[in-house]
Amino acid sequence: MPLVQIKGISEFLTLDQKQEIIQKVTDAIVSVEGEGLRPITWVLLEDVPSGAWGVGGEPVTTEGLKELATAKQ
């Protein structure tokens, strides 16, 4: 059974966004491995507390991600 684990900063994505990711990741997996595996393809989204994740020695926060997302639009 395929298992995809995705970690992200908590409170950044809405429940609807998480469910869309689950659907699209599942679609990507079965496009490669075959439609028969859809019922047993697992996608797990795990929330990491804001500030408990770091990049380049700096903590990543929900607020910081939201600022980045807004700046890119």
C-alpha cells in the first residue's frame, strides 16, 4: 500500500486545502502505480507546531508562511 507523509506548519492550511492535497496526491500516485491501488493509497498530513520547524537555523512560523504566501501573489 502506498503511504505518503506530508508535514506542514499547523494552522497554515485550511481543512479544505488539506483535503484537496489528499485528493491530488492520491491522483498522482495512482496515475503512476495504477487505479487499482486507489483504495489502499494513504496520504497523511501532519501538523508541526508553529516555530517548531526550522530552515537555515531560523524557526518557521505560521505567520511567516502567511506573509510569504501573500508576497508571492
